[in-house]
Amino acid sequence: MREEVIADLEWVIEYWEDLVESRIPGTRRPWRQPTLSAAAREARDAQARVERFERTALSLGESPAPVDVEILTTALSLLVAADDLAAEIAPTVMCPTLPPPGPGDLDARPYLRLVAGNLTEEFSEHVGETARWMVDQVARALCLVYDGQTLDVECPWCSEIGVWRVRELPGGLVAIVCHGVCEPPAREVGTWWGGQPVWPIADWERLSKHVQAADEKRAHEAKEQRRMAS
């Protein structure tokens, strides 16, 4: 288990810089869902209203640009958790305790490296739960795909919402699987799994275009209905 926990911590370290940078609206992320959930829309709207933060022990202080509040909150939560873990681990392995984060400090990597580099099997189970939570938080914030993730989109073919899931299929194939009652045209399906349509990662760009086209079609039809009713 120790190796798995260390791998999770190192994964968070690897993506930490991307997480911090993504607090600035417009930062490119590895994968974005084609549509925004209600929570994401709320966070996006909040960006336009937020111009500064009061300086606290863990805040960034004044910011010259709008900041994604949800991303910033996630980063701060992870930083606090990383500091707590490092403070627990350091005395058990007789290594110096790192000072807590200061004003404007938004870097959890030193604390995570201390934990990963000194993790014992005894503490693996305790740290493992937090490490998995960290991975989940970073993956959600950056819209990174992970096995079991549900995409908050409407399928262009079965018109159901929330039926697309990212799955790691046999052979290590990462793909989107539609779990609705869905029968898209054969030419639009990458493959099938368990009777459900599957789109491997190589098809995701094309798939997102189908989602966008379907959204635009629905918006046009709604506009026409309003025009006819007026």
C-alpha cells in the first residue's frame, strides 16, 4: 500500500503547478467538459465579481485579475491538509518540521515531498485516505479524467444527461462509455463494450464537436420556438 500512497502524492505534486495556475480564468486545462455544470457556471460568474482577497495567513493577497474562487479554495484546502500530514510525519522519522505556509504561500509540494519521502508502512493507511482525496480534488479541479468520472453533458444521441462515464476498460483502454439507452450511428462509435457505445480517448475531440453541435441545434430550436410564439 505504501507504494500506492506515494504514487498518489507524487501525482498531486506533478499537477500542483497546473492547479495553482488554473485559478486564473482562461488557463488551459488538459480536458474540459463540453458543458458547464450549475456549480461551474456559478463559479465562473463569481470570477467576474472577485477582484481582491483580504490578506490572511494563507491567502494570495490582492490579485490584479479575477480569480476562480472554487479553484483557490481547493488549493488552500489541499495546502492545509499537506501541512498537517507533514507535521504528523516529521517527528516520527526524526526529520525537521517544515514551517507552516506564510502569507501568499500556495505551494503544497514541499510538504507532500516530505511525506512521500518519509512515509512508513505504519502510516500508509492513514495518509492513503487523504492522498486519494487530494488526487480526486485535483482531478476534478483540472477536469482531468479518471476511472468512473461522470461527465455532466447531454448525450447527442440518447439525449440523456449524466450517462457518460470515463472508464478504464480491459487492456488499459481509457474511454467514454454511454450508459444510457443509446444507439448512435455505427460510423460515430469507436467501439462497443457490454452493449454500450464506447469512444476511446483518440475520439474525444470529435465527440466534443458532436456535443457542441447538438447544443447549438437545441439553442437554435429554442430560439425559433420563442420567435414563433411571439
